[in-house]
Amino acid sequence: MLSPGYPIQTDRLLLRPLDPATDVDAVHDYASRPEVCRYIPRGPRSREQVVEWMTRDAARSTLDGEGQALNLAVLLRDGGTLVGDVLLFYRSAEHRLGEIGYVFNPDHGGCGYATEAGRALLSLGFDGLGLHRVIARIDARNDPSAAVLRRLGMRQEAVLVENEWFKGEWATEIDFAILESEWRALGEGLREG
């Protein structure tokens, strides 16, 4: 079981469960934009769809077993602005496998927030949940996301050429992964900085 103490703090960020009472407008601001949803499974969401998703799927604050996910809001420590949301998905207890994902408001892009939040997710997965391996899957056209995963120390493992009919066209998926031993070998400095 993973039951983090919230908020999770990094140098510049706070991560906590999404709150339908306070976070809907900030999430809707980026979740409604076609360019933000271009490479992720869901399309642009209405405000009502954001409320439904937060209430139904994103309200979890602990992981009790496989098949569950933590969806966490990412806020700036300085000012409390919500800049994105991140996901830690517990894929398999037997294989100690997790998956990470993230979506950020492009108004706050290029600041390293996705990398910083990604480090916190990997720490939760390896240190908190005892995972052996964490994966991330992205659209091959999403170069900024690939750069984030490489900065996290994840390696590209597979290119699945036109493996999925995605939003009206064939899409190629790139799979990244990092093992717990690789995460530990990165050392505290790289993981924290």
C-alpha cells in the first residue's frame, strides 16, 4: 500500500490529490485545449467532463492494489498555481510494475516542472511502492515528452510503428522504462536536482 504524506514537496513544486472543489477551473484551462490533448488518449474536455473525471477517477489519495492510479495536482510552491497533473499507475503487483504520465499547462512549459514532478513520481514508485520497473508510453511525435523521460534517466526500449489507430490516424508509440537499480545508480544529486 502507498499512502504518501501530502503535499509531496520538491524544490519548486507541491504534489497532492486533485480536488474537485478547488482545481476544476485550472485543470479545465489546459484539459480543454486541443494542442494539449493531441498526443494523449482523451480529447479536449468540457468543464463538466473535468468535474466528472475528478470526482470518479482522480479522487484517490492512496494505492491499495494493482490496477489503481494516483492522479496528483502539480502546484508551484511559490503562489500555489496549479500547472499540471501527473499519474502513477500501479500496473502489476506480481511484476512490481508501474507507469507514469503527465499533462502540463503549456503556459508554464519549458520550466522543467514535468521533469521535477516526474522525479517525485519515480521516488513514490520505487521508494514508496517498492516497484521494480516503471514505464512510460508516448506518441513518437511528442519530442518534448521524450526529452522529459530521458532527463529522468529512462531509456527508450521500443518503437511500436503504427501500432494504434489514434484520433483518426495511425500512431507510433515509443516505450521508455527505468529499473529500480538504475534509479538508485543515478544517485541522489541527479534524482533530486
